[in-house]
Amino acid sequence: MQDIQTIKINLPGGIVSPGRLREILTVAHQAKVQHVRFGSREQLIFRVNGEKVRFLERDLKKQRIRYELNADQYPNIVTSYCAEEVFRTGLWLHENEYHTVLDGFDYSPRLKINVSDANQSFTPFFTGNLNFIASPEPHFWYLYVRPKQSNILFRWRDLIYTNDIARIAHALEQVLLDPQSTNQSEPELYKEISKNKSFITQPAAQEVELPEFTLPYYEGFNRYGQRSWLGLYRRDEQFPIPFLLDVCELCLETRVGEICTTPWKSLIVKSIEEKDRKEWSRILSRHNINVRHAANELAWQTEDHSAEGVNLKKYILRYFEKHDTRTFGLCFGVQTRDKSEVFGSILIRKRPTVKLGKLGLLPVYDLYFTENYNPNSRKYFPFEKGLMKNHLPNQLDRLCRKFNASRQTPKAVTIHAVEKPINYDQNEQYQCPHCLTIYDEKYGDERAGIAPGPSFALLPDEYLCPTCDASKSEFVKLETGEVMV
């Protein structure tokens, strides 16, 4: 078997200069790499033959390019900068504020950090451990904390000033990653962080209101003002290096200063002058790059380096196209690996029905949808469980029709932190900490022969998780609006 190694290079905020990207791609190309990918956390990923790794690492170090080999200890900082100017954004958050935030990080974070404009829905809000969201107050940010390997999401009691984001993130990381620390709840963390350091803050008087989800068509040439932006998407998620090198060269020739990666594993090139449109079209033609894929194909997220997820997506899309399924207003996440994270208003989760050690056999699929079908919601509801692959497209079509039938006047979704729960439902929910399956008395457990109605307390002691066979005693009661990820 051929020895293949994975290289990951973080592009903080999903922003990279054409010159820097050219350096990275040149080093990769010299190691006989033909394609690269852009991950769901806006990073650059590629695979290289093991015999070339030693020379590749030497060249990366020579160019002072930080990288990880077969590891992900330093998650990339995700921002909504890729949406700035080209999609709907807030009133005060612009290019300078993003760069001020990123310039403050003089260290490599080990926690996932998201920095988001509250008015956009192109990038996710809560897939990080530290989630900074622009508030209505200029230059101040909400902070939602999700401790690592925890199912708790809570709002920091203060708004954080732009210039202090990196400082408070560093302070929180030192506490949250300290194996000796027991300060994991909001009151304990707040006390610990505030006792020795001072930050510019304002009281956070309310929760974040999430905008209704709409995924803009993010491919091809699009006008904004006197300029254009170009969105680049690849069906197989692989970008040929020779094509990207030509993109970098044209950016440098036409004074385009930045290239943006997105959580949808695509690229956005902004500030294209009208006089340069023909040159961009020539590059696309030279490399046979299509920029007119169907909108429903763009609204999917799969795990990084998941050929299985990509193939499942293609399988479902063929059904959607044949039956003319309407998916506008929805996005889909495909989860084929345990404990991976994808972003979607509809989640397709694969699980084995038989396990032999770490080997899973006879896979089935479970379907979930988020509250109000907003992918930034933290609450998932089961739709169908235990589906065979050939039944999956039809059930997804049913769920899409259910969504279309339920659409009313758009309503904003409010994320309610743990310390101020709002009762969305009166029934209690319990979640398996291993596979994240939820027991909700409103739905019962069809596979175990339990009709809707019985509370979790009334289930027999021998009740087992229908997904992974964990015992009833291991289930964790969820606070209202809370879900493990």
C-alpha cells in the first residue's frame, strides 16, 4: 500500500495573499502534488507521497510556512471575511476590523475560534469553541463559549472589544486546556479570567438574534459596485495546482491583494476590475473550469477528505435532479465519521448497526433537522432513523417538502445560552454522550418499540442506545436548547 501523508496549512481567517499562496503551491507542486483542497475551517489541505515528505518539509520550513503533518492540533481561525462586501453584512464590521482581530493573534490557537458578522448566514456561528459574533454596538462582540469535548454553550456576560479578542481568547485557552483546571462553567471562567487581566468590555444585555438562513449563489462572476468577484467551486473538492498558480499570477498582475477561502470548500476572489474580466475568463477556459453548477449542489458540507461523503452527496443529488426537488433555503451536512462536525440545516448521519472493535458494519443513516431549519441552531430533531442507502433520497425529499410546506413569514432565531434557558418544548431530552443520539419523549424510539409519550425516567433500566448500545445510565439530560456536538 502506498504511503500517503496529509499536510494541513492554516490560512487565518480564510485570507491569503496571492504571493503567499503561490509559495505554498510551488512547494507542493515540486513534491509532485497535483491537487489541493480547502477544508471546512478555511484551511488548505493536500496529500503527498511519503517518500517526498522529507523534502517537502525542508522546503516548507525554508519558506517559513507553518504546517501540520497528519495532525490537527491547531484549528484554523474561521471568519466571515469571505462574505464581506459581496453578501449582506453588518453596518460597522468591515475589512479593517477583521484584520485588526487577526493581527492580534501572535500565537497559534489550539481551540477552534470563529469570528462572525451577525448579519450574514454564509459562514457558521457556533462550530468553534470560542465564537465571537458582532454585536449591534460598533467594535464590540458577543462571545459564546463551548468548552472542548463539552455539550455546553454559554454566552459570556460581557461584550468584548475588537482589540481584546485575541487576548481574551488566549486567556480562555490557557484555562480551558489546563488538565488541572476545574473552572469550566461560565461563573468560574469569568472569575478566573477577570481576576488578573483587564479587558475593555460592555455588559451584554441580550442574546444574539440569528438571521434567517439563506445561502447565496457563491459561484461564477458577480458584480458589486464597479467591480466583480469570482466564486470557484469544484465538484470533487480538488483544485488543480497549475490552475491555482495561474490564479495567483493574475491576481498579482491585476493588483488583487487577497484570495478568500470559505467553509463551503470554495474560493472567492474579490476586487476584479471590469477591464480584467477577459483574462479571468481565459484562465477558466484554459483549465476547463466550470463555474455554473446548480445552486442545490453548492448547499452541501462533507467532512474533509471524505470521498464517501462526496459520493453520497452525488448519489442524492441525482435523485433530486430527477425528481426536481426544491431545496432553496436549506443546506445539508453529511457525517460519515464519529464525532466529526459538519454545518447544515439537515444532517445526514451514518452509523453502523454492527461493530467489531473499531470496525463498523451494515451502515444505516439517520436524518435530523435543526430548529426552524437554521443551520446555526444548536438543537436537532430526528426525522427518520435506520434508513438504508437506497431509501435515503426519498426520505430527504419528504423532509424538503415538509420544510417547503412549513415556510411562514421569516422569523429570526435566538440562541439562548445555558444560563438563560427558554422553554422551546416542555418535554425532557436525554442524549447519548458517545454517538450523540437523543431520546425525546415526543418521538419515542421506534427501533426499540417505544411509542411517543414515555418520559426517559419511565424507560426500563435495560434500555440501550439504539445507535451504539450505550446503557440508559450513561445518557445525559440536556438543558433546554442544548445539544452535544
